[in-house]
Amino acid sequence: MGKRKVSNPWLLVSLGNPLRGDDGVGPHIIARLRQKLGGAVEFLESGGDILHLLAQWKGRWVCLVDAMVSDQHPIGEVVTIDGLGNALAPSMCNTSSHGFGLTEALTMGKHIDSLPAHLEVFAINSESLAKGQGLSPKVASAAHRAEQMIIAHLTLYSGDHYARTESHQKPDQ
């Protein structure tokens, strides 16, 4: 059975703090995708405001990018999961220093009827969440792979517009 094509615009969301090492991978990827995709999709960098996130993603098709910490996966692995169809492991996307993570957002969204229509999570297993450090080499490499995976995901569900948009960019952007 083929994937269903959708016409409503996508919302690309990042969780994470760019000042905490690999926790900044979500904002890093969203910034790069913003350069590549421009106005073809909407972007949201969630800085810990769960109510704003819930209001913005309600009923939308969402790709969410975040760091994760897991002994089950190698550092730099990109893990994808259907955020609405599968239970998230406790460590998945739970690196927030503000006390809330994706699991809490989903729980609250269920209670107040504010869930996305579709939620694909792209989580990158992190090495270091230390303040003041940039992305570790393995996570930086994984960020590039995740960008390509997200563009492929958008293309799969919505047609080749995103692939054409991305193909006009220089490879180093």
C-alpha cells in the first residue's frame, strides 16, 4: 500500500539548546533546512515553551528533530519513530534542561486535544550535553544524514517539490 500524499503544509520542529553540546543538534538541523527549503515549509524552534509547541503543531504534519541519550544505540545514530503510533522510550528526546521533553508534550497534547495529525521524530543519539561545547563529530555527521532523511520523508509524503528545492542548493550549504 502506497504512502498517502498530503496537501497541508509541514511544520519542522526542533527541540534542544544550542549552548549544550549535542543537545543543539535539533536547532542546527532546522537552521540548515531553513536555508535549503526556505518558505516551502514552516519551522519552529521550541525553546521549552510547551504550550506554544502544542498550539503550533495541533492538527499539523510534523517532523521533529531532537537529541536523545541512549545506551541502546551508537553515538550519532539517527533513530526515526512514529511519535503518535509508538511509545517513546524514556530516554528518547528527554535531554531538556527545562523539565519537559517530547514525552511530556505528547501526554499534555492528548489531555487537551492538541496533537499533530502526523508526527515523525528524528532523534540523534548524543555524546556530550556539556555547556559551551559544539556538536561532537559523530553527531555533526549524523546531522547531515538526518537532513537528507527529513527531505526524503517530506518528498515521500508530499511529492517531489522538496527534493527539487533541495537540489538547487550547493552541497556545502
